[in-house]
Amino acid sequence: MTYWLSTSSTQAERAAGQSPAEAGGTAPPARDPRPGARVAVSSGGVLIGRAPDCDIVLTDERASRRHALVHMAGDEPRVVRLGKGRTEVGGEQVESERALAADDLIALPGLELTLVHEDDAPPTEDDWVLRKLDGGVFGVSSSPYTVGGGDDALRIDGWPPRALTFWRTGSGLSVELGTDARIDGEALAGGHVATCASGARIEVGGETIQVLAFGGMLASTVADESTDRRPRAVRLAFLPRGARLYVDGCAAYLPERRAELLSLLLAPPEPHRPGELIPDDVVLERLWPRQTKTTNDIHVLVHRIRKSLVSAGIDGAALVERDSRAGGTRFVLHPEASAAVE
């Protein structure tokens, strides 16, 4: 499902301080019942404010330079209040952030936006499928795609609800474990996020499903490992709350603490360098000074970052590496990559 922010052309012209004639004449009739410009809501979010680099620029003087952010958190749209001015949903002021639903009206200084949704286009033939070893092949027809014993896209009796959540990450596929499971024989705890290789077997409660690439026919071949998928351009741009991470053209919104850890990995203190393993003691001191925190807190934070990235179509499991034996964490970068924190 795709969500959009929509405004009527009349609202857009008012916000810009122009009449329809000044804006170039009356806009042609639109097919959508809510006509006007639309901006797709992604995991990177739609940034709204007076700053000229915002995705939607407000001209009302009551608006902040970074006023609000509407983004996808998994399959849920949310609005984050960044500025001090009016940010209302359904007539109620947003204090920090809140979930949104289809047809919600978002009121900002000088502009009102409506959240609309559309069903996604059907998957292409170059896709992924899940095969139950006792029979049955099921296409991963959406992102996220849940597997479990509840109200899931693929129901398997005896499994807990949302036992597995699959996310498309570019041409790849990642899985978030909602319960303890085994992937290719390796025992992993619930909350773990992993990159799926074609042919991988995931076992939950004694029952196994296999992940397969689908490119015109079922195949269990692994993608060409010679292709270097390490990012070459990474930028972390802080907002009044959280930050936006840009990785080779993809974007994801990250709440404050997750953004702080990525900032440390991308711009570590000397003598460490971006892309290197940053020791746990450095992370604990920088993120939680004078607090009693342990490596378990780092584990939890890394899992949350991976989930945020995977839901944005970025392979977080491959990019944010945790080495428990060495006691460190790193953001994987190409040797010639540029990394910036703003």
C-alpha cells in the first residue's frame, strides 16, 4: 500500500500567496477525488517547513524551517512534529508524534494536507516466493509481508502471529524475526533482522519454509557475490527530532537514539575512521555518558536500526554489523565511499 500527501490546487496557491491566474491559470480537472499535487510518503519521510530544501515548502511566517515530517514506520504512516507552530491531525494538536490513518487531515500553518492511500501495483515476475516444504508456493506480494498464525499474509497454524516479517530491500529480501527461529541451522532470537539468500531455510517451531528468488521460474541460485553492494555515498542529516539517512539514493527516517548511534559510526572520534569497527566502550560512553548501560543495550539499538532501514528498502542487516566477539559495531562502507553527518 502506498500513501500520499494530497492538497487541492486552491490550497497550494493560497499557501504560495498566489491566485489561480497568477499561478498560471486554472488547473485542469483531476481524476483523483482530492485533486491537486501529491507527494508519496516513504520511509525517508516528507519534510515540511519554510526551509527551501524541504519536500513541501511552507510560506506562512508562523511555520518553522523544519516544521513536520510525515514518514512510514514499517507499514504505518506517522507524523513527527519538529517545529513549534500548528501541527494538527483531525483538529488535535500533535505533541511529539502520532500514527496516521487514511483520509486524516493534517493542518499546518497556511496549508492543509490529506493522507490518501492506494493499493500497490502487482509484483513483477522478478520477485521472491516462499515455499512450504510440505507443499505450496506463495509470492511475497507486498512489503512488509508477514507469516504467522494470526491475521497474516501467509497463515501457518501453530506459529505465533507475525512470526516472520519480510521486507524488500532493493532487489533483495530481508526478514525480521518475531520469535526465536533458525535460519540455515543457525539459532537466532526474536527481533533479529537478517538478509535472505535465495535458497535459505527458516525454521519456526519445527516447521520450515524456504526463501526462493523468482525470475520467470523458480531458482535457488544465490545472487552474484562478485557484485560489490557496499554503499558509496552515505549522508546523515539531523532534524529537530531524529535524522534522515541517505544511502545511495534511498532514504530512511531514524528517531533520536538510533540517529545518534549512526552518527557515531559514520563520524567516529579519532583514531577511528568511518567503516571501522567502533569499540563498545566508545559507544557506551558517547551514547549513554554516566549511565549504567551494557552491550545488551547496544544489541537492542542495532536491531532497531536494522528494522528502520529494512522497512525503508535498505539492507540494514548487511550495512550495520555487530561483532560481539570483538566487542564493536560498524557501518559497512565501500573503500571509496563518502560519509557525511550534517
